[in-house]
Amino acid sequence: MTTLLRDEKIVIAARLPAQPLRRSRTNLVPALFLLPAGIGIGTFVIVPAVLSLAASFFSVPLTGGAWTWVGLANYEHVLTDAAVLQAIGNTLVYSVITIVPSLGIGLCLALLANSVARGRAFVRTALFLPMTANLVAMAVVFRWLFAFQGGFINQVLGFAGFGAVNWLGDTSTSLLTLAMVGVWRSASFSMMIFFAGLATVPGTIHEATRAEGIRGWTKLTRITLPIMKPTVVFATVVAVLGSIQVFDTVNVMTQGGPQGASETILTMTWKLGFGYFDLGAASALSFLLLVVLVGIGLIQRRVLAGGHK
């Protein structure tokens, strides 16, 4: 009997070192699955970002020659150049005139979709369609709609007895026209965010407000929206980021014209790099934009963290 117990202990002791090895192999499997994605992110995101940051301090020739150290000259250039400052101002104006309407329209559409008893899935899908459309293709369509010669909107205005408006070719209307297209697209995405937020409001809240006779605007502003604060903050941040990073519609519809009236930060970055071949200045402007975007993300995190305290 003693011999058998001793033999069993020896067998168990012999097997113990193999367990950490099997466990380590098991833990290695998720890392192997993540490895291709990590290589892709490192190759196409991290490395280009580091090179772009480094290029912002150099004069970078397109011919592949040696980089020349210029220090903060590129940053000084983009912060003092009139065209770049105009692009920054246009981006701020575009953001101001698109963020609030897109959030307001998105919230109204979400409330409408949430109030529909039958066919809610169909209504939600129909309202979300603008977000699924290819932005470049839709920009081409809107360019035709707002065309000065033969555009659909000007034809409608002509039938109504009004004169044609140069929507995209006039300095006073080009940015506003782009903003209308931006609201059309971003409102649908805001709608989906708010619709998801409305689903988080407990049913007991609706029952209690109904019993107390609280409805309409009072219920929305004093009960629903405070409960949905994280959703509102997230939707606002998404709208801000989208407005700051607008590029496709501008590039297709106006190319930043006329006279830079619709130039934005991203289109100016593209022109600096591939139009004027000033990769150093383009890198500096893109890094400044990155700092702004990271700052917005930190503000969102701080606001949400404060709300959970």
C-alpha cells in the first residue's frame, strides 16, 4: 500500500511541470490571432504616424534626398500662412453650422422612430440610409443638384420664378451648401446614436412620468436627456470629429474654392502635401489636427467620468 502511494506521488509530481507549459501555450493562441492585426496597425498606422511627426520638423524633398532639419519652421508656417488660417476658420464655421442642426435633427428623427409602434425597423432603416450611402458618389449627386447651369435645385427655383443661385461657385454660398450636405449625412448617424440611447431609458421611467402627467418637452429636457447624458456626449463628440475631418464632399464638390472659401483643414493638408509638395508643412498641420482630436477625446472622457462620480 505504501509503495502504491509513493508511486502515485511520483507520477503526480512528474506531471506537474507540464501544466504551466500547456497553460502558456493556451495563452499564446489569442496573441497569435491578434498578431496579423497588430502587424497591420504597426505598419500602416503607427509607423506612418511616427514618420509624419518626424517629417514635421524637416524639409522633405519628394525626390528621395536627405531631409533637412528646420525645427519649428513648418509649424510657424502653417500657423501664420493666410491660406491655412482661412482653412482653419472655414472648418470652425462649418463645424458651428453643422453640429447643432445634425444633433437636433438626429434627436427628432430618433424620437420619431422610437414613437412608431408598427414598422419601427423599416422606419429606422429608411432614416439610416444616408449614412450607408457612398459619400463620394453622393457628393457627385449633390454637385449636380447644386450645379449653377442645369442643376435640379436651380431648375426648381426657375419654375418658381426665382433666379439661379451659384451655390458652389460663390464665396458666400459654397461653404453653406457643403454644410447642408454635411447635415444631411451626419443627422442620420446621430439619429442611430440617439435611438440606441432611448432604448436605455428604463420602462419604469416612462410609466412614472405618464402617471405624473409629465409629457412632451418637459419630459424630454428634464428626464430623458439627463438619463441619456453619456449618449448625448458621445453623439456630440462624433459630430464634432466628423465636422473637423470633412474632406470628401469638399474635394468632390468645390475642391476648396472659390478663392479658398470652402477650404478645410484636411483639404489644405492634402494640397500642401500633394499640390504644393510641402510634405513638412502638411505633416505639421496634420499633427496639429491630431492634437485637437486627441484633446476632444480627452474632454469626452473627462465629462463622462465626471458624470459617473
